[in-house]
Amino acid sequence: MGRSFFVETLGCPKNQVDSDKLVGQLLADGMVATLEAGDADLVVVNTCAFVEEARQESIDAILSLAGARRDGARLVVTGCLAERSGAELAEAIPEIDAVAGFAQSVAVSLGRKPSPSTSALDLLHLPRPAPTAPWAYVKIAEGCDRACGFCAIPTFRGPQRSRSIDDLLTEVESLASGGVQEIVLVAQDLAAYGRDQGVGERAVVPLVEAVAAVVPWVRLLYVYPIDLTDELERVLCEVAVPYVDLSLQHVSQPLLRRMRRWGDGERFGARIESIRAQRPEAAFRSNFIVGYPGETEDDHDELLAFVAHARLDWCGFFAFSEEAGTYAAGLDAKVPAGLVRERLAELSELQDRITAAKRDELVGSRVQVLVDAPGVGRSHREAPEIDGVITVPPALAAGRFHEVELTAALGPDLEAVAVEEALR
């Protein structure tokens, strides 16, 4: 086994946490990270397999890194694609030296025999490398108990397994001691945290309160609307940063039932307005699936009307991807691909106008920003790596909070000057 490694991470923030844990263990074993795959003795690709587009991106990355590695370097593939299609992947791409689910990835990367009893949850207890930014993702649970019609994740990530609050706080305190000012809590089903441990349906509330006692900012990603209770709403308005990431997927009640999900546009809208009444500056993000089997023109028009009325700060729209083994894979009334593209374009154009208008409305206001790197900051409205950024004076110290005045907007991004400059 060589002494240097390179890790490529694809997919969502949850995958990034997995990679951080892997990197932490490789470093603890005496290996050294490289900036280029061609300089490493070990190349690891942490893949995504949520939809077809993500799978193809993962395969492309594997092939690219296989060609870029130097002679004698090992190529290890892990992550969701390895969990879901490991045997097929190994057969289709002989350049891969080893395919391992995340539970076995550390041992395989280190050239050791993996223990069959090791679980992905076990690996979340591993150390992670010293933080390089003033924010960090913290994964609070592994797996998911839901049965959404379009999602295959429970079939290869398994049921939800929550970490203990003590374990999470140990990790948060370690990150805070390294300069982290913002903790971003992530999980496949964040608000269901603790349910599998028998500690109550809303264990996420005391968790957020405990983390907020350690760092100035706590951000929550991926909240199912059925779990956005009055108590969790209170926490989002009073304890965490007022940034609400709701996993809505659609607003048509018949279509949501066909997706095996709860809710409708009226209930979603009422909850959004309730939060805005308490925190007018609250930011909202959501994602929507376009072209789910059975989606009618009326369903699409209802979604368009909701997007126009709700004026969410950030939205993602994704074409339905038929996933083997899911409930939706067997549904009739498929939506033609051309029509899906038209609907996507219509929704994206509408949301782009809304996001640009909401950013324009902020010009002239003063906000607190966390400077991630020289010249780059974020307010509570921007989640790291996901949303727009705020360009700030390079002299503002990175890793610290500063008050700035917003001076211009360019699409999703903003420009700002330090308040001292604005007063001159």
C-alpha cells in the first residue's frame, strides 16, 4: 500500500460527510492527501446513484480517474453506486481494483480485510480531518424508513439508524475547536432523528438546541413537510438560522399520494406563511420532481401557481428518473420526455425570475455574513455549496462574522461592502 491518496466525492452533502470520515481514517493511518489523482497511490471515488444522471456522472468520473491515475495506483469505488450495483460495476469497468459499500470502504482502501459486522453507522463515529472552512456538514443518521414511490435509497442505505446526541456533540465540539462557526445538520430524513432509538418523534429539537449552544449558526437540510411541527418551526425561527429546506417534491395532492407522500400546496403554503409571520427574513428552499407518472397539465399548472405565489428563495426542479425496484417503476401514465423538458423549462424560467427579484430586493440592506474564504461570504439565506454567495471585500477576515451592506445583485449572487465603508 502506498502512502498517498486522492478522494473524489460526488452527490449530496451526506456523501461529503462519508468522504470526510474516510479521509480522516486514511490520515490517521499515516497516509497523505494529494491534490491530483495522478500523484496518488490510492484513488477513491465516492459515488452517487440517486437518479440516472447521477449514476452516469459517477461512471464518467470513475473512467476519467482510471485514466488519470499513475501506474500501480489502486482505484477503489465506494458510495451509493457501489452499494446498489457493485457486482455489475466491477464487471463493466475492469479498471476498478475494488468495489466496496461505504461500510467496508475504509478497510478496503487501506488494503485490509473488511469486517462483515461493520456498518455505515459505525463509520460515522470515525474521526474526520481538521476543518478547512468555517462550516461543516454533520451527518446525524444513516438510512431512511420512508417508502417514497420514486426513491431507491432505503433499498441500499437501509433503515434509519440515528447517532446519539453525545456522539454528535463530541464531533461538533471538535469541529468548533478547529474554527467551525456553522454546523449544517444532514440526514436522509432529518426530522425523524432519534425515532429509531425510541427517544421520541422530535429528538431533533433537543439536538439542534444542544448544537446551537456550541456554535453560532446551526442549519438544517432536508425536512419532510409532515415533520415540520409547531415545535420544529419554533426551533427554526428561534434557535437555528432561519433557513427552511423543505422536501416538497410536488404540491398536487393526487400526485403526491401517487408518490406515496403527504401534503398538498395549501398546507405547505400555510406553514411557509406561518414561519414568515415570525421571521420575515426567513429563506426557503425546496426541490420538485417534474414528470412523475400520472402528472397532468392540471398538476403542472398547480405547481406553477404554487411556485409563483410562494416565492421561495431557491428551488431545484428535476425530471423524474425511473429507478428499478421502486413503486414508481411499475406505474402507468408515463409523461413523454419532450413534455417533461417543456415543463422543466417553464418552471426553471419562473423560479429564476423569482430568485433574481428576491436578490434585487435585498440591495441596500445590511446583513451579517460568515466569510468562508477571502472575498466570499454567506448570510443565513445561503447554504454552503448549494445557493448563491456574497462577494465581500477581501480584507474581511475569513472564518469570522462581519456586518456588510449589500450593494448589487447579479442573478443568485450578491455584492457587499463592509459597513464601515458604507458609512463613509
